[in-house]
Amino acid sequence: MGDRDRPDFFISFTSTNETWARWIAVELEQAGYRTVSQTLDFRPGQDFVHAMHRAVSAAARTLAVLSPAYVASEFGEAEWRSAFAADPSGESGLLIPVRVQPCDPPGLLRTRIHIDLVDADERTARRRLLDGVAAAAPRSASTAFPGGPPRRRPADPPEGERFPGAGPEVSNLPWRNRGFTGRDELLQRLHDRLRDATLAAVLPVEAVHGLGGIGKTELVLEFAHRFSSDYDVVWLVAAEQPTVAAADLAALARRLGAPATADQSAAIEHLFDLLRERTRWLLIYDNAEHPTALRGLLPPAGRGNVLVTSRWAAWSRLAEPLRLDVLARAESVRFLGSRVPTADTAELDDLAELLGDLPLALDEAAAYLEATNLPLSDYLRLVRHRVRELFDLAPQHPRPAMAIWTGPDADQRRVATTWSVSLEKVRAQAPLAEKLLALCALLAPEIPRSMFVEHASALPGELASVVRDPIAYNAMLASIGLYSLAAVGPSVVGLHRLVQAVIRARLAPAEEREWARAAVVLLRAAFPDDTRDARRWADCEQALPHVLAAAAHAERLGVAGEPVGWLYGHAAAYLRARGQYRRALALSRRAVELTEAALGPEHIEVAARREELGLVLWNSGELAQAREQVEAALRTAVRVLGPDHPDVGTTRSHLGLVLQDVGDLPAARAEHEHALRISENALGPEHPDVGTRRNNLGLVLRAQGDLDGARAQFERALEIGERTAGPDDLDIATRRNNLALVLRSQGRLAEARTHYERALRICEAVLGPWHPKIGTLRNNLGGLLRAMGDLAGARTELDRALRISENALGPGHLDVAVVRNSLGLALFEAGDLDAARAEHEHALRISEDVLGPDHPDVGARRMSLGRVIHAQGDVPAARAEYERALTISTATLGAGHPQVAAAREALDSLA
């Protein structure tokens, strides 16, 4: 290769810094240089080692892209050492390091002057790069003809390569804290661990844990900013409450192009599918609790990175935890010195010692000093005074002041002391702001500003007046933010949990109880009453973490009466509507306990809480307990409201649903007919509730084999519902599904398919693709396609239904048995007898576990299993299943039921 064809630069880098290498190559090429690099020049089929050796040997100079990953790379070392050996003194400038991330060059490479692009903007980085390579260029003995075209490589790199220093393409990171100090060794260790985990091809999770205020969040945010060019996607997830974490992950799914859906589980599933296909992503789960709290919210696989901050040390099963301690004293003093104008290093050292080198306390102290311009010596005296006064920590005998900082709560006491000084300033300047902080201390940390405004009437009198005045409200929030007591943003007021703890600790017991009651009153006003209305679910989701926080404080303080029971009950109803039955169950049980303790067992509100608990138990497959709760609710409702009240009709209808699943069809029918009479008499024949009663009556009529009667009820229910709620309501989808079930049984398959598909479109639009209702609909559609002879389409729908149902409900839920039975039927007709038998046996086990051995659905499962066994040639075993099915069906459904006739026909076929 002649000198005129020789590349000017070989760009040496690791795969982690490929985006930097591409950007550097493009900038150099556009400036008239020729480059060669693995990214742009190596082609599939080439020998990597040979190509690399040829590139290093051919290029006039080597440009090494310095980063922590490059410093640790054996290949990188081999490449730069080759250039170093050719120019050991550096006089010819054959090796040019370009530092793109903070790192310490190793060994001999440390002696080379480098081009520094760390934290430079794109314009500055371009200038530094081009000036640096120009200064290092050897003088040329010849030059190109000026009238000719500029020298370019045959294959030009793409124009406008994205500048890696601009950060990830997709990110929700807050602004970088330019005052971040120290922690360099920890940041490097964190980077190394994630890099090693990625190379080991396992899910790389790193957990950073420590007490509140230790700087966990600031550390991982600095990591994300410092190494941002390693990633295309960086997303911060608020992980303290699973519901908030789920919302943050769903937001990322939308940013990455996932279809819009109200079902967060579906959005998260789609997100994880997208991440499996990508590299260079980082998810940060901030302030997570125990790992079990994030079950289903951590990516199950992928080639990106996960960072977790937590106060728990329980993450060792997923990662080697990184234990975070307070700052080193030198780092504390350097941080304070950057914020506090003083030449007295000894005073800075004293303040750092008083604050225990805790980063959050140091930051708050600096904010106070900046806001007040108080001399540092005066501030030191003030802090020492507050320590003794607030915490009664003065020693019994004279000893050095710092002797008080002992015991397990020492760090939190230091922080409390610091914040107490700021709280005193707020009390003096804006007393009502202190009251608002007291209320905020009883809520979750991230509080919507609008919640106070929209529900001002639920606030104590003085606060209500201020909040209603936008100018006064904004001034009050400004006074809170002035001393870093809260992060006051355009839409959210954020308090650190330790700040909240300090505020609560300053309250007298009676005051704390009063503010806990105020928080409950506020949230009762803020939480939507109608949790079944999908249009209010966003409001429910926003209020839910505050409901849980305020209710927990109210219980702790002994003021958790009926209002807290109301909150728990409505939160449970919301979670049930979203298909989150397991989470709803614990809240619903507690709602009953608290309401009953406050009002007595015979109160109508207790009945309402019991009815909701019964429905959650019913959805969860706990049928015996569900029946007990709804029957108790009905007894109270009849006694308090009278037998003909519309609410009694609703409860009877719910009891009928439970009785049908229990297998007591006559009793279920009686309840539904009674409920229908009550509702028609009280509300009129066209009321929406009457449509619901007719739909539920149709269910039991179908189960009893009265298809014509069931169809008449479903069609009337559909007519009422479409007139009152519109064609796209969730209840309309349910009624279309039920009508389709009857039409299928009557052989009207094309009509049934139309109703199924319309129901599925409605439900997916409102609930998303992963709600349990979607599993039921897809199961029903799959069964219909099987009946129509479309076995491939049936298998597709049933496989999806099984994934949805198991994901939402767990593998032992009755709905999963229904889907497995349907899948077994499709496999049977496709000729895969072994797989069909396995599905039917699995469905039978679940059904017997949930329903008991003598339920009519168990009889149906035994019929399905018997058919497969018969087809396999085992006649005695098939006979046993048919006989058992006949016995169960006759005893529970009566001799004239179609299921009994089918069992007799099956037995006759064996003869």
C-alpha cells in the first residue's frame, strides 16, 4: 500500500464505546482524513485478528478511545502497545489517546498527553478532536493537488453521526448534579461489575443499598450520566411502590413504540420483549424494597443492564450488593468547599463531622448556608444547639461534643438535626408551609401539586384558603423548596423519606394523629368512587401510593377507622378491576377488619366491604370463602335496607355468580331471578342494572342447558346496555361474549364469531392485551375456531389465552384449567393424543383442587379426558372416566342435562 492510499488513523476501541468510535471516524473523515476501524471497515467473513493486525500496521497513526472498558480490555492493550512500540518517545505522535469517559490510563499509556472529550458538548468536542490530531500530525513531504476533489474513502461513512456525549436517545434522567463529589472508586467498581456480568451472559443486576440520605440515588444517577454513551436507552423507575414502578415501565414501553394500552402488565410484557431484541440499555430501579416486591417488574432476560438502589441487603440472590457508606472526610470537605465560600478548612471539617459525612445532610446544610448567608461558625453553633435540644442527647458528664454520635440511629439523628434547622426557618417565615409539610409527611414521597388544589375543601381550614389562591400556594411551595426540604417541580412536590421521618418526629403525638386523619380525609376525596369506570383508572393509579402510605400511618397511630377501611376497600376494587386479584385480596381483607372494628358487624358499610372481599375471592378462585362473605353481606343488607332495595338486588346477583361457580345451579338461578325482580320493580325495566341482572341470569340458564332462555336474556341485556352505555362499554363486551357462547352451542358459528371478535376488540382497547378477561375471550374464540375446523387458528388463540391466564392469575387458577381443557380438545382433533391427554389431566387436577371432586365442571373434565384415553385404545380407563363423569353430572345437573346425555352416549360407544 502506497503512502497516498495509507489510512491516516486506525481507531482502537472496545464494543462498549462503538458510538464514540463511529462519531470520531465521521468527524475525521469529514475533515479530510482517512480512517479505518472495526465498525466501518471489517466485513462478515474476514478473519478478525488478521484484519485487525493489517489495519494497525497500515494506518499512519493509532487513535485509542479511552474509557474504563478500554483500559480493562486485553485487545485494546495489544493495539495501543503496538503503536507505542513504534514511537516509544511519542515524538512522532503515532499514538493519540482520546478520553471519552473518566478513567485512569494504565502503565505506559499514562505518559501520553490525551485529547479530553469528557463532559464536553459536541461543538467543543469536535474542536478538541480536530485541534488535537492536527497538532500531532507529522509534517508531510507532499500534498494533494488543490484543484482536485477532497480525499475521501471509497465507502464514505454516514453523515451526521449522533454525538455520543449527548447521552442516550431515550431517557428520563433528571439533570445531572454538577455538585456531585467523590465516589470515583465506587463508580468504577459499578461499571466493572456490569461489564463483567454482561460478558458472562447473565442478567446483570447491581444493587446499591444503604440508609436514607447515604447517596444511593445520586450515585446511580451520576453513573448513568458519566457512562451515558454506553447506552441508547436509560430509564429511571421509581420502585418503592410496585404500582408506580409498573407505570414507569409502561411509560418506557410507549417511548420505545409499544402499542398504547391501559393494561400495564401487557405494556411491561411488550417492553421486555423489546429489550430482549436490543443491547445498550440501562434500567435503574430506585429505592426498591425486598426483591419479591418487584416480581414481574424486572426484565427476565436481555443484553442490557439493571441497577437497583435499596435499603435492603436482600439482593444477593440476584447480584453482589454494593454497600454504600458515608463519604470520606476529604470528599465531604471538598463538596462543602465547592458550595460554601470560606477559607477555613477546619470549620468545613467540623461541619462534615457533625453531619456524619452523610451526603443528603451535607447537601441540605449547603443549601441552608447558601439561602441565608449565615457565617459558617454561627451555623455550627446552631446545629450543635439543635442536637441537644431536639434529641435530648446532651451527655451526663462533660465530654467531647462528638461523643454524642453513637448508636445505630446516629446518622439519621445528624440528618434530622440539619433539617430541623431549616424547618425552624420555614416555621418562622411561613407557618402554613410547615403545616403543608406535616401533611406531606403522611403521604407517599412524590405528591402531585394538583391534588391539594383539586381537593382543597378536604384540607384543614387555613391550608384550604392558601391552596385556593394560586399566588399564595406558589409562594408557600417556594418557601419549602428554598431550603431543599422538598423538590418542588411543575407537577410534583417530592420529599425525601428521611425528611418525612424528621417532620413526623417533630410532631407531638396528638399532632401526628391529627395530620394522619387529615391525610386520610384528603385521599378519600381524591380517590375515585367508581373504580369500575376505566376513564378514572389514571386517577386511581396516581392516588394509590398515597392511599397506601396514609393508611399505613393511620394504622400505626391508631386512628385507622372506617375512612381507612373505605380507602382500602376502594383500592382493592380498583386493583380487582385491573385484574390484580392477589394484590387486591390483602387490602380487601383489611378493609373488612377495620370497618367492622369501627362500626360493628351489622353496619351496611361492613356489608359493602364484605361484598367486595367476596368478589375478590371469587375472582381469585376461592369459592367457598367468597360464598361466605357475600352471603354475610346479603344478610346485613336485607336487615338494614329491606328486602326490596336495589343494592340488595346487586348483592343477590353477585351471590348468584358465586353459587354458579360453586356448582349449585338451582340456588344460583333463584338468586338471579330474585335480583332481576328487585331491580325491575325499583329501577324500571330499562335501567342499566336490569341489563346486568338479565346477563347474569342468562349465564345460569346456559349452564342448565336452557339455551333459548339464555339467548333471550343475553339479547335483552345487550339491547339495554348499548342504549344506556354505548357500544364500546366493557359490559357490552361481556354480554357479546356470553351471547356468542349460546350461539355456538346452537350451531350458529358465524354469528358467534362476530360477537367474540367485537368483544375482544372492545376489551383490548380498554384493558390491554394481558388482562384476565382477554384470556377468557381468546379461549372462547379459540374453542369456536376449533368447532369451525380452523385448528391452526384455534391453537394460536388458545396458546395466547394460556399465557395470559397463567401470567395474570397463576398456574393453579380455575380459568387456567378452562383454557388447558380447550387446548386439549384442539390437540385431540389435531391428532396429538399425548399432548392432549397431558392438558386434560392438568385441567382435571386444577379443577379438583379448586372445586372439589364432585363439581359438574370436574365431570366435564373427566369426559374430555375419557375421550382421549379411548382414542389411545385404553378402554377400561376410558370407561372409568365416563362412569365417574356420568355420576357427577347426574347428581349435580339432573338426568335431563345435555352433559348427562353426552356421558351416557360416550359409555354406549364403548359397548
